[in-house]
Amino acid sequence: MATGRLGTQYPVPLRDQGTWGAPAGLLVAAQHKLPAVYYRRYYVASGGLISYGYDLFDQYRRAAGYVDRILKGEKPADLPVQAPTRYELVINLKTAKALGPRSAGDGARARRFDKAMKKL
């Protein structure tokens, strides 16, 4: 997030530099202690705060059904396009604690969040 003239915050898209090593967006967010949301679990495993996106492994499993149907004789052009049905939210609690509360009310929210996560 960047801050505008009137104190408003807006997202700043960062170009991904691939998956070899740490992506540029991850490094910038860590350097400036910015909360960031990513689209793959990989980024959270690399130290990012949150990821929300479709489950990649579920997509691979569903692709096997397409392969099966094609091998049984169906035309690929006749197969329907399917949107992801499974999404995942991944939160890195270590990074969340390192960022700390962002406002006066965040401390209480963070404690409630920790309690909720322990129940899972």
C-alpha cells in the first residue's frame, strides 16, 4: 500500500520476478514492513503475510478428469471450461506477529485471531 496526498492508501502492484528465490514484491514488503496479500501459498511459505487463491493441487486433480475424458474419445473443444471450486486462505502467523498491531484496536483483534486459530 502506498499513501496518497490526503493520507489515503492504495495498492501498489509489484511485478513478480518468478519463483526462483524470493520474488521482488516479497522483498519490498518485508523491507518496509508492509502487510501484503499474495495469490499463492508459496509466497506465505517464503515469509509473506497472507495468500488467498485457488488450490493448485485441486486443479491438477481435476485436470486428470479432462485427460480421462479425452482418452475416452471426447473432443477437447466440446469439454466445458471449469472455474476453480476450491480456494485456500493461508496466514503466516510468524510474519503477522513480526508486523505487530497496525492501530490501537489491532492488538485486541490480534489476540482474538490467535485464539480462533488455536481452536482450528
